[in-house]
Amino acid sequence: MIHKKTRTYIPEGFEIKWESLEPLYTELRDREINSVPELEKWLYDRSEVEAALEEDFAWRYIRMTCDTNSEELLQKFQYFATEIEPKIAPYSNELNKKLVASEWVDKLNHDKYFIYLRGVKKSLELFREENIPLQTEIQVEQQKYQSITGSMSVHIGDKEFTLEQASVFLKDTDRAKRQEVWEKITARRLQDKDKLDRLFDKLRELRHKVALNADFENFRDYMFQALGRFDYTPQDCYAFHEAIEKEIVPILREQAEKRKEALNLSALKPWDMDVDISGKPALKPFNSGEELIEKSIQCFGNINRYLGERLEIMKDNNLFDVESRKGKAPGGYNYPLSETGAPFIFMNSANTFRDLTTMVHEGGHAVHTFLTADLELNDFKHCPSEVAELASMSMELISMDNWDVYFDNEEDLKRAKRDQLFDVLKTLPWVAVVDQFQHWIYTNPNHTDTQRTEAWLQIYEPFGAGFADWSGYKQAEKNLWQKQLHIFEVPFYYIEYGMAQLGAIAVWKNYKENPEKGLQQYLDALKLGYTKTIKEIYETAGIKFDFSAAYVKELAEFVKGEMDKL
């Protein structure tokens, strides 16, 4: 069983509500600090409160996404967002001021606290009292995306399917079936197009206000600071987009030509992009959510015993919800439980190959959660996405040598590896498109729906537009951006997938050359949490934090070489 960390500051039988929390925050604000040990004790006490709050919020979010139809679960989530968070924000700002003003702060161990203190100073710079109600409103509005998309379903034959379940038919070898299902999924999405457009307009407007209040010209520039992007600039992102267009898109275009020839088609349509070109049925690595968990435990254990044991612990403690069902929020995530030191994995399995890769991806995040569980401050565990996604994307590739757990047929195993490597490359243009689109959205805050659509198409087309022919389906192409949860719920959190994908290829290259050393460097990097800079964490993993055209080319060629061997 998992045992939560022992609390030393929070009283026994503590219930998370504002009436109980306020005395703790008042005590922390008013406490006298007369030495470095006293300052560190104050930091640990504050960290304990924050960990308890984070875990409480985590469970509210998890339960709500597991059942989006429950009004009670939604209200419990909203209570935290509207009644607790807004009251904590001013106290947190006061505590940050107290820390930075302390005569003992400069005597703290620089190596240990540099990253943490840098983040605190940035929070103080960005804090505005008038943004508290706006951020609460944003938090509540964002959740509407899950409610709208979570209730989407289609009928195929006489059965009802969630969109995740229905997408399995896009791998069917019967082209007419694929077209029928794709058109149904697309029509269902378009049904809520206006609703999602209006929701996004509201979010964009609120976010722009937050940026103006914090003295920024636009929300893009505000978010670069709020996300703690100390290591790169918007210009670096544009250069990365260009490198992807130059080095990755031609490889994918070549692959699309091969697909067209293999399927004997004059043009690839959007429903032709997921079917296996061998003419064989879709890969089926498992038959149920339970089997997916069991096989993943075995796969991770075959890489390294410690890894398998982490997933085993999660299973024993009911920390998985993997099956797709109506009323469940879309997507997948790994949610760290700050006090427990373990995470919860949520996904929408429809028993496909894609679900296997989602599981090993979220499993990489899970391992990261366990490896950072004993770091002394809760904030030390708050890794930037460039590091968090390195953990998950590397695990997708490292685990491939043990996928025989899922496939007992050698040809199926090769197909799975080929699909995964193709997916690694395919991820990069989509990341560039979503990121560039967000740069445009927030640096043009007063745009109309028509302008937004035009911008989307202008950005999407040079990256191959999914390498399909969209004629006759322009409305669907124009609306593709609404599929991306991040645009609605976690703005600007996306380019990190591209950076981490490059890093993951480099980690995998090291692992292929020396499995023991490559794996150890990867685990050593994850153990650091966020106590070092991104560059130092990548160096610990034995790789570079670099997204130049030359590095993109080098790693793309490595992946292409590995694909050609299969």
C-alpha cells in the first residue's frame, strides 16, 4: 500500500475548507524567522500545506473528469476553484514577499534553492490582485470544453460510440466504412462548432485582460513569463517551426506518397491516414483495460524491475481509470498526488494500438512522479513541461524493445514499431501548427471567427495539412483546431511536446547504444525534479536542449534510419 507523507504542521483530522486553511496561512504570514534553519522550517511547513491542497484539488479534478455528467462532482471542483483558490492567491503573494524580504534568504544553499527562488520572484512580478477573479472565471469556463466534448457520441450501425471508440473504425480496411465513420465523427464535431467558438472567444477575452492587467501587450508574452520560459523566446519557437517544416515535412510527404501507392489511390482523403497500408486489420495489442494495465506492468518490469513495481503499486491502489465510456472527459493524463507521492492515470482506451502508446506515455509521467516524491519541497516537483514531457515521450521509445508483451506475432511487432516511429515524426508538424496558431491568436486578440479560420488554414497548409486532400471537406479542415484540448484548457502548453520529442529521440539513441547507461542517465535526470535548469536536466540525461535545424535533421535521420531497418 501507499502511505501518505506524515504531516508535521497540518493538524490531525484537517479538512480542506477555507475556515481551516486561513489560520495556517495567517500563522505562516506572521511567523518570526530568526535563522536559516527557521526559514527552512517555514518553507517546509508552507510546502506541506501546498501539497495537501494540490492533492485535494487533484481528486476533485480526477473525479469530475471520470464522470462529467455528475453535477455534484462538478460543484465540488468549482467550490475549490471559486471559494478556495481565490482566497489563497493573496496569501501566497504575501508569503512570497515575506520570503524574498527575509534577511536569511541569501544565506540559503544557492544550488538547492536557485530555481525555486527564481520562480517565486517571477510570481511576485506577475501577481495582480485584479487578476484573481479573472483567473477563477477562466478556471470555471475552461471546464466547459470537457462537458461539451465529453458528451459527443455517434451511432454506427445500431450502437452508440464515444468519438474515441468510433475512431477505431478509421483503421478499418474497408474504405467505405472508414469514410462513413469519419463523416459521422466530423459532423458531430461540427454540430458544436459555434458553441466551442463562443467558449473560446470568452476565454481569449479573459486571458487578454489578465495580460493587460499584468502590464503585457498580449497574453502570449504574459504566458512566456508565467510558464517560466527562462531558456528560450518566441523567436526560438518560430525558428523551431521553420526547422520542422524544412526537415520533417519532406520525410512525411514521402511517406504519404508511399501510402497513396500502397493503397492504390489517386488521392489520400482524411479517412485514409490511419489504416495500415499492409492491408492487414488494425493492430490489437490487448482486449480490455485490465489486460492493458497487466501487460504494461510486465513491459515496464522487463525494462527495469523498479519501473514495473511502480505501475503495480498504482494498480493495487486503484490509481487507473482507462476504459472509454460516455460521460467521461476526453483525452488522457497522469495526475500527480502531491502528498501520496504516486499518480493517477486517466485515459480513454478503445483497445487500440494508440492506447498502448498512451499508456506507456502516461506511464513515463507516472515513473517521474514516483522518482520526485521524496524531494523536500513540493515546488521542487513542479517540473516545466519540457522536462515532464521528456519523461513520457522517452518512455514511449525506450519501451519499444519490450513490446513483445503486447504482440506475439513478429510482423505485428514490426508494424507497431514502424507506426510508433512514424508517429514520432508526425507529432512534430502538428506541434508546430498548434503552437504557431496560438502565437497568432493571442498576438491578434481582437480577431473575428473568419480571420481565425483563415489564420488556421494559412498555418496548417505549409505543414502538409495532414498530407490528405481536403477538397469537399473544407469546413472540417477549418475546424480541426477545436479538437485540441490544450488550446482551450492549457494555453501555450504544446511546443514543449516538440522539444521533448527531440529530447526523447536523443534519449532513445543513447539507450539503443548502451541500454544500462542510457536508462540510468534518463532516471537520474528525472530524479532532479525542477532543482536544476532545463539545460542541466537534459545534460544529466546525456542529451542536448537544442531545437536548431541541424539537430532536428540529425535526429530525424536517426529515426528514418531505424524505420528503414523494420
